[in-house]
Amino acid sequence: MPRGPLRRWLLAVVALGLAARIVRFAVDFPIWGDEAYVACSFLTRDLAGLARPLEFEMVAPLLWLLPTWGLSRLIAPEAWALRLPALAAGIAALLLFAPFARRAVGRSAGLAATALFAASYYLVRHGAEVKPYAFDLLAGLLVSASAWRLLRAIRDPHGWARFAAISAAAVWCSYPAVFVAGGALLVLGAVALRERRGDAIVRWLLAGALVAVSFAAMYGAFGRHQQWSEERVADARHWDDHFLPLAQPWLWPWWLLRELTGNLLAYPNGGPRFGSSATFLLVVAGGVSLWRRGRRRELLLLASPLLPMLVASALRRYPFGGSARIALHLAVPICLLAGRGLVAVLASWRGARPRAPAPAAARARRAALGARGCALAMALWLVATIAADLLRPYKSIVDVKSRDAVEWLRDRSRPGDRWIVFGRYGAGGAGAPDLSRWRGSSGRLRYHLLLQARNAGAALHWAPPPDSLAAGAAGRAWLVVYRDNEAPFPDELLAGYRAGLERRLGPPADATTFVLGPASPDPATGAPREESLTFLVWPAAG
């Protein structure tokens, strides 16, 4: 740990970074679509069921699924409990990154890098979500740190054993960890070959074999069953722009520049289409600084995950960019290089008029001052982040209203009631829309209904044929009708289903509608369409 002012600044930004992650978790954001997609599987699967394709064709590593599923059974499948593994991984990553950054790039650059790491939006956010991205972050950090130590002692048998063990385990915790491990193996192997260290070459081959076997075992036994179906990939096309245009090599430089200045490098924040250009320039400056100081092996190690990522992108197996969330395994090299670049630029600054190079002591003072300035800016950013989460504890107001509407239904239901959803998920469900293709809003609805029906002791039915429902049952019957303003269904479809229910159960006693979001115009008629949840209730027999 650095001493003096730098140490105090480091402790301050780490403390604020921890506070931001804990506050984000504690305010308990309503679950949103992407989280709900994964969370539904924890409500519908037993332990063995996690080995089958997950709901909504989701992809998640086994060693994230197991602890999260365990907490859903040990505590509850509430969103806050499902977020605990991500919180633990995010906190551990921040606490481990700070000392690693100081060793890797020095005291001043390490402070700047840690400040960026602590304050980055995606690292805070995904440390409190029902998603495995925080595990990508922690796995990438552990693999990178073990490879960094090994790079400086290439013949160390204990270092090779540590790197091999961490990397082999990491691919079970994080799919993109294989990019970090694979890139590190390329650099470590090149160093061993260049130095003609026979014992290191043997250990490199053994480590590579262990990582390859571990990844193949994971993928063959578990991972391959989670891949999207070809039909869904063809429908979504969501990541098309972020696969290397293999057939158009003349576009590669532009495509690569666009990706590297987009959301991939959104630290502490950024945006698509050159929205992270400032961070990109700092990363380049950091790389140049390491290169000039003769630390080329370290630079190659930090950049090494990019090569296997480009190969995977060319094969259309994993997008290269598009969002920082799918590339949190790159947070470590990005923050290290950006922190190094920031202090290098400030240390070499000589003002408007050229002068003789400043003495080393003056450069060090400017570097320390720049690092403290970065820490101050990121500390203020973190304070603003905490305030924003306290004042607006939700991603979208529709998420709040959706949760509240289903909780309203739960509070008015009694054990033995039946919840009949006008909608199905996949096959089955007579005369009702397939909600599984309605994107995140349908995943959110499914999660809330599964959770709250369980809490209310109600039986949940997905668009059963009206004639199959028992008339005169002891509990009440509730019809749940969800309308997404971007995925309408014909009114005649609902009218026919409701008529069948009324023939079986009689007329409903009451109806309540919750408007969830703003109206949008129907592309065919121009009439406004509102996102809403409607509950119709039929009284119990007697």
C-alpha cells in the first residue's frame, strides 16, 4: 500500500467504490428484463435442471449458476438474494485490483487506475445484478494477476501451477475468461521460447493443455447446451455490427477503431460511436509509455485478450464490442493502461512553450498531482453515483410499476386462488400470444408472476383452454392480461379467450388496469397503445 497522500486518496476512492456497490445493492432496484431472463430459471429449475438450456436461451457459467441457485433455495428467489454472488465478486475485484494496480503500473498510475476502476459505471452496476458479468470481471483479474507474476519469473514452477489452476477454474466461472487465459498463454509461451527455457516451455505446454482440457470439458458437458438456437440468432441480429466483417477486409481498420472507441472502453463511462474516445486515447498513451520504458512484455500481456476475441468475433461466436457488460474481463487492462496513460501525459506536460525536459523529480510530482486529481474527480463521480441511486432506485419506471402491479395482485390473492395468464411461453396455450418473443418485458412479467404466485400460494396457469378449468372451485380465478405497447395482439384474440372463460366461470366480478408506461402509436392505425396489466377476478364458489 502506498504511503502518504497517495495512500489516503487510494483508501478514499476504494471506500467510496465499495459504498457505491453496496448502495446499489441495498436500494434493491426492481428487476429488469435482462436480469429476469436469467432469474426465471431459478424459479423453474431444480439443481439438475440447470444443465438443460436455460429459459429465454440465456447463457451463464456453471459456477455462477450454482451459488445463485443455492441462495434462491437457502434464502429466497427474490432479486436481492440472487444478486449476492455478483455483489461479492464486485467487492472482491475492487479490493484485489488496488494492490495489483500499484505493483503493475506504479504508485501514481496505480491510484489513477484504481480510481477509474472504482468509479466505472458498468463495474458498479453489474456488481448488483442477476447476471454473471461480475464473475467475468473477477475471473479476468485473477488470471491476469497470476500471469503478470509469472511473466516476471517465467521458470517458477509454483507460478505456473498457480496460473494453470486459476485459469482452469476460471473458465467454469466465466466464459470470456478463456480469452484472458488464452491470450496470456500466447505471451507466456513466446517469452519461454524466446528465452529458450526448456523447463518453462514444458510447464507452458502442460498449463496450456490443462486449460484447454478444462474448457473443453466445461463446454462439452455444460456450455454447448446453452447456446442460442439458430432461429433466435437469425431473428435477433443484435450483435451483427460487432462481429468482424471477415469478407470485407478493407473495413477492418474502421471497424476496429469504431469498436475500440465505443462502449467496449466505457471507463468510467462512455457510449457507442466514438463515445469512449477519451479513454481510448489514454489507453494508447499508457501503452506508449510502457513500450518506451521497455516493458513490452507487460504491454503485450495486457493487450493479449484482444487476439482470441478477434478470432471468436470472426467466427461469429462472441461479439468483439457493443457493450462493456460483455467484456468486463477487459476492465483490468483498460483501467491499468488508462491510469498509466493519464499520469504519463501529465508528467511529460511542459506547457505551451517548449523547454528542456523536466527533471525526474518534477515529473514524479506532476504524476502524483495528476493521480490525485483523477482520484478527486472519480470520488466526486462516485458521490454523484450514490446520490443518483438513492434518488432514483430503478432502471426504468416501468420496472417499478410492473413489480408494484403484480405485488398488488399478490396482496389481494388468497391461497388456493388461480392466476390465469393470457399468454404462453413457447408451445401450448390455446388462442393466446407467445410472450416469450416479447423481449425483456415478458421476462420481467414471467419472473414477477412466478415469484408472487409462489408467495401468495396461488396456482399459476399459462393460457389454459377455458374448458379445462374447473368451475365452482373453492378459490377465486384471476385473469392476467399484459399488453406491451410494442408487441400488440388482436383484440379479437383476447375477446375470444375471455368469452370462453365467461362460459365456464360466468361474468367477472371486477377488473383493474395498471398503466405501466407511456403510449406509443400503432404503426397501422396511429391509435395510441399503452403498456398495461389488467386483472379480472371471478369469485370463488359459494
